[in-house]
Amino acid sequence: MKFDMLNKILTPYKNKETLIQLVLLSAWVFFEYSLGNKFYAVFMIFFLLLLIAIRPPAFILVAVSVLVIVFFNTPIINTVTELKRSNLIAVSHIKPSLDKIFRPNTGEEVLPVQVQQMLSLLRSHHISSYQVVGQFTTDGLIMQRIVESAWPIKMETTSSYFFIALTEINNYPACKLIDQKEDVALAYCH
């Protein structure tokens, strides 16, 4: 009885062309498995067995093959796996995550170094408004980030407090240096 079932399954595959197709498909499955696409290889084996058992029309074969290739050759599986991993880490360590969210000045470490220095000077001297002059005005990133991160302290053209690059401090003789952080100077100008 077992041989009758096996003979029934293999009857349509007795010609050489179909056998070559099966060998090529098996080689493709082995190749994908050796490249690390194990899900793809397992699906192709399942798909091959399904084709042998039910022999669907050619259109379904093409549609399913295209969907499988698109699904397994795009980063969908890796993205879902990475999301699951990062979510599990966040949930298992919830206290440090919440501490970071609710701590003042969180995320400032990603700002440009000059902006971090400006913020430190603003906070340590309790300045209510400021101006940025010289080379800092030509860098759009620094200008945008200082406005964003210093809020509610505002950049105003009427302010007497200037942020000047240390290399340009001599260009402003009417300004008195209040403090400096590495390459940023805070000066009072009248």
C-alpha cells in the first residue's frame, strides 16, 4: 500500500523534464539554506511537497512564488525580529527606560558638541535670552539645534549675551568674556 501511494505521487514526474525541474528547485532550496535563508528554504520544501500533492494551476504557482520571494528576500523577518528583541529589552528593563524619559535634559548627548556647550553656559549663568554670532551662524544645524534645545530661553536680536567661537572672540572688542567651554565663549556685549 505504501508503494502504491508513492507510485501515485510520482507518476506525473516520470518524464525527464519534470525531474530536472525538481532537481533545480531542490538545488535552489539548498543554495538558499546555505546562505542562511532557512525560513525560505523550509517554505520552498513545503511548497514543493504541496505542488506534488495537489498540482495547482500555473498562475497560482507563479503568484505564490513571487509572494514568497518578496516576503523572504526583503527585511520583513529581520525587522520583526529586531522589533521583538528591542521591545523585550525595553519591557524587561522598564525602570531605566522610564527614568531616561522623565529625566530633565534627556537626549542632549546627540546634539552637536557646540550646542551642548552653549546649553551648559546658558544654564550655569541663568541667561534669559541670547544671540549666536560669527561662524556659528553659518552652520544651520547648530542654529536649529540651539533654538530647539534651549527653549524656553529664546534667541533674540536685542539680547546682550553672545555666543562666539573662541577663535573669533578678538573680532568683538566691545564684548566682555563671561565664560567659555572648549570652543564656545559666552560674552556680554553692550
